[in-house]
Amino acid sequence: MLKNASILVTGGTGSFGQKFARLTLDKYNPHKLIIFSRDEMKQWDMAAKFNQDPRLRFFIGDVRDKDRLYRALEGVDYVVHAAAMKIVPAAEYNPFECIKTVVNGAMNVVDACIDCGIKRCVALSTDKACNPINLYGAAKLCSDKTFVAGNSYAGGHQTRFAVVRYGNVMGSRGSVIPLFRSLAHTGKLPITDERMTRFMITLEQGVELVWKAFDDMVGGEIYVRKIPSMRVVDIARTLAPKAKLEFIGIRPGEKLHEIMVSIEDARSTYEFDTYYKILPQIHEWSSDPLRIGKGQPCPDGFAYASDNNKAWMKPAELRAWVRNEYGTVA
């Protein structure tokens, strides 16, 4: 459905947005792909990186500004909402700014998509929205609920909304792999807690999950891809085997383990070959045959967390990925 379509990505200059643009332009050849973000220098750099591809358009704007969203969405078919203020400590110390971007921004995107006749919108979520303990997670939970309920809020309009939920995205800005690589030469790596685990998803897998959501969604679903876990200490030892690990304590708002499907969510969650689908409990949508498809209901007490995961990434697999991504492990 993305072939020859017009697509807009909010927060499109980020790690996900750039990977989404690259892969979508190559695979689907959309009529145009609009990058909507507020940093003109990042847009300038991205345009150069893509060799001024005429299918790629750039629109300066902020999801906090509903009027600007209305202008940007004229003639657009599909929207990917990736804009966020995602650094957990920054959100803890700047709660007003986090809420303006994550919560108010989600409301603006839902309103603008409905009013502008967007066909489908997929919003990016985070493991932190599941049983949140920090402001960013709580704000993203509000955002997720807004997009899920947006399907009934749309009334008779055609617009449909779905959500994709990720854990730790390998190599994304602000994540642990770039941090450890940047500090490897010092011979010391900071570890918040020896027990800490994280999910490991690549940007390519994240993009593929968005494509899947566009293709599969009826409206209101939260998609969670099955991915492996890894202990943070094993990530550090793989990237810098000779470095000393310094345990510094958990930061404000940080979780020991990531969780993407909670026990409470499991009652309306269905398992597929490569992903889980959390269905909304409002309007009895969780029992809708169209949304369930061939999914199998998850058992009572099920939870999908990085410490109870059945799949674990081996150090050799991480080394191979890092070498392919960066050309060298160190």
C-alpha cells in the first residue's frame, strides 16, 4: 500500500526515521516521503546523506504546533509518528517539556490525521510505557492510549491508528551500544546494575514492524516484535573485553529489566509467529475476529520481559552485528 503513496514521518531525522526513509524509499518507491521535524541542521545533513533524493521532502515543524501539522499533512496518505523526547533523565528533570511533546503532541497528531483524511497512522511506543516507573514511560502510555482510542474518536472518518512497541534499539542515538563504543578507549565502562537486561532489536526490524502494522491493522492494535535479550554486562564485555566495569547504580527512572507485555495486558494479547498483538479492551475490540486473525491467546500470568525471554543474543551474534554496522567491534 505504500507504493506511490505520500508518507509523513514525525521526528524523521532521528535514527528510526532515517532508517525508515532509506528502506521505504528502496522497497516501496513512494511518491514522496516527508520528514517533519524541528531541527533544520539535522534536515540539512539528512538531505545531503540521501543525495538530495527528490522523493524525500523536508518540513520544519513541531508536533506541539497543531496548525503546522495541518499544513504538513495536506495530501498525505500515511503517517509514522516517531517524534518524542526519549531520554529518561532529561524527561525526569524537564517534565513540562516531555508532556508537551509526548502527550500533547500525540493529541495533535490524532486530531490532525482525522481532520486531514489520513488513511493510517502508526505510532512508535517503548517498553517504558508498559508498567511505567518514569515520566517518559507514563507519557508514552498516555500517548499509546490516545492513539488506540483515536480509532473510536475518529467517528465516521476513515483514519485508523495502531502502535508498535520496541525495546532497546541497537545502535540508536542515546542507546547503550554507541555509549560503550565511545567509552571503550578509556578502559572503563559504567554499568548501572550487574543484573540489568535489555531487549535487542535492530532498526531494520523496527521498520519491518511498522510495515507489518500498516498492512495488518484494523485499528487500535499494539504490535510487539519477538526479539532476543542480552545482559548489559555481556554487551559491555563483548564491545570492550579488556575494559573495567564500574557499577554506578541505577539512574533516576531507570528499570532493571524491560517489559513489553504485562500480566495485565496478557488477557487481551495474542501470539503470532514473529510478534505479539495487544488488542484494546475498550468496545470489546479484544474479541474482534478481524483483529485476532490467526493469533493464539496468551496464557494467564504471561508477561514478555527481557529477563524471562526465551531468546537470548549470544556475544558472537552481537559482534557480527557491530562489525557489519560499524566495520569494527571496538
